[in-house]
Amino acid sequence: MSDRRSIFQEVSGSAPPRQAPAPRQAAGAAPRRAIRLWLLLLLAMVVAMTALGGWTRLTDSGLSITEWKPISGAIPPLSREAWQAEFDKYRQIPEYQLQNKGMSLDAFKRIFFWEWAHRLLGRAIGLVWAAGFLWFLARRQIPPGWTGRLLLPGILGAGQGALGWWMVSSGLTGRMVDVASYRLALHLGLAFVIMGVILWLILLLSRDAAELLQARRRREGGLARLAGRLLALALFQVLLGALVAGIDAGRGYTDWPLMNGAFLPPESFDYLPLWSNLFENPALVQFNHRIIGYLLFAFAGFTWWRSRRSPLRATRGAFGLLMAMVVLQMLLGIVTVLYAAPAGLAILHQLGAVAVVLLVLRARFLALYPPAQPLGAPR
């Protein structure tokens, strides 16, 4: 006898109803969330590393460790003899002989601590990246096409370590009492690139691939292009800020809006060869940093004004928050100059630059991948 039923026959209550299949993206939601948390931890550590690096520069601690020992260097001196050996190495470099001659061992320990902490945090970042990457790789939880993306921060981080030593080595010979300012600028610039890469990966992981594909079709191309240009200008300003810090140019001209009573100080082109003024003359270096700051402020204002035409509240809010941070950063820069760049204000100003760059990236992401807005939602 056939078990086939009429299409009009009632279904018995004894047969359990079939469950609807779970959404395809749900299976990968937990790993994506875990990878995002790992990347957020890395981002926070790199931001802290940037601030600690700035403090190391401001306290003239960066040349206190004269050797690069990636493994054994993680352990600080543990005996008086070991401390004396490190101090003897420091006393051979120009910074001690020309600037800190007569420094006590206790004073050396203080500057040694900041450089050691900076390098230790760098090692910790490398370990956190490697542990997370290998964990997700071994468990096959990395989304398709993402292995290379998650490998990139580790490669950049390794390059940053090598670049950091190249920077430090510039201050260990000749008559240099600080690291070369252009090497410092490259070191800081790469740190911002690493932070930007990590943030972009976090933003991409905040939505699944299908949602990003749909959002891409709603992109606001003109606004995204403006944000890209603003990002380039902000990064250029970061490099100029590093040049200012590298030669202590922020402490020589402490009036505003003029510089020692002049728009452009007359000594701005005193150095020879002429091009060296761009990197080594405190007057021209600070002048350039101020001028690009004004241009950045103006371009950010124009971009924000254009963003007001966006039909999406999230996009308008992102550019509004960015503009508010640019205003705050400019005020921080002015106050830092007026007070001759004390360490606390200088670090706040540097962290303000981090916030500006990350907010530009977030605003650009929302312009490229606009979130869905319910129909009838108010502007």
C-alpha cells in the first residue's frame, strides 16, 4: 500500500516540523567576531606603542640601548655589573659625550627603562599577532581570501622593528645626539600605516561579504575620493610632525599665529645645502607643519560640508565626528606651541593625530560601504 498522501490530507501532529536552514553566514560569524577582537587588541597595542615611542623621544631615551638583540634584549640588566656594562656602552656614543656627560647610573636607568619598555611592547605586539594568526590558521577559522590580509600586519610589524633599529643606529656615531629626523618620520609613518591597515580589516570584518557587496553598490564615490585625499594630506602632516619632534622645532617658536613676530622667519633658508632646510631648519620645519595644518583644516571643512548632502545619517555622523576631531587637534597643536611642547601636551597632540587618521579611514569606509538605512528614516 502506498504511503503517498493527498495534497488535501491533514498532516499528522506526530511528524516534527522541519527547521529552516540557518543563514550561511551564521556558521562563520563566531570566528569573524573572534578575529575582530584580536585585531582590536592589536590596534590598541599599536596605539599605545605610538604614544610610548613619542614619550621615549621626548625624554631623550631612545639611544639608551645601543644594541639590537630581538630575543635576549627582552630581559633588562639584573645586576649592578650588568647595569654598569650597559652604561659603559652608552658612554661611548655622542649623546653621552656631547650632551649628557657626567650622567649618573641612576639617571641612565630612568632613560633606559623607557626605551626598554618601548621595545618590550613591540615584542609583545609581535607575539600577540603571531599567536592569534597561528591559532586561527590551525583551526581553519580564517575566512576565504583572508590569510594574506591577516599576514600583512605581521609583515609590516617585522619591517617596523628593522626600521626602528635603522633609526636608532643613526644616532650612535658621528656627532649626532638624536636619531635622524627623516628616519624618525619614516618610523612614525609606518606605525600609522600599520594602524590604518588593522582598522580597515576590522571594518571589513564588521559585515559579511554579501552585505559588503550590496553596500558597495550604494557607495558615494565622490565623498570617498575626498576622504582618500584628506587621508593622504593627514599622513603627510604626520610626517611633518615627526620632523618637528625630531629636531625639537616645536620649542623654538612659541607665538601664534606668527613665528617670532614674522609670518615666515627670516632664518628659514639659512642652512646649506638649501634642501636641508626642509628637514633640519627648525624655522622652516615648523612653518611647513603649520601651513599644512591650515590646509588640512580647510580641506576637512570642505569635505564635511560636502558630506552633509549624504542621505545616510551614519555617513554624515562619521564626517561630523571627524571634523570635530580635526578642530580639537588644531587647538591642541596651537596650545602645544604656545607652551613650548611640554611632554604631556605633545603626547596628546600625537594621539590626536592618530584619532584623526583613524576617523578619516572610518568615514571613507562608510562612504564606500554605506550601511542600509530603513526606508523613511529621517535625514
